[in-house]
Amino acid sequence: MRPSPWGLPTLAPEALLFYKGISWVAHRGGWLRERDAADLEDLVPHLADNEGAWLREVLSVLRPNHPWLLAEATGSDPSPST
């Protein structure tokens, strides 16, 4: 949690993406909601280096085949296919 510019407690963007990211489960066929991919696209450019590194590290431990990690490694689009 961190204070917002308005003084309200706010979930850190990397923590928000973490919770959205761990909902992806490969053994269930894998799925990502379009809004989660959109949040990733919108928030990642605003993450500090250490915040992005933390997100990559925890996802790689908990979901090593996560599409967000694979997209980053290959430069492909992490959005779900429709």
C-alpha cells in the first residue's frame, strides 16, 4: 500500500499486476482477461526498475510459463487471443 496523490491508501501498481498475473493458471488451459492485459500495458511503463524486477521475479517463481514473461522475452503481444 502507498498513499495516492489524494492521501488515500492505494495498492502499488506492481502488486495489482501481481494479483492479476497469478490468476493465470497454465494447467487449466491458461486464460487472461483482456482488461488485465490492458492494465499491464498501461502500468508497466510507469513502474520503477525495482518494481518491474520484483514483478518479473515473483511471476517467474509462481508462474514460470506466464504469457507476460514470455511476451517480455520475445517482444510479443501479451494480450489474450480472441
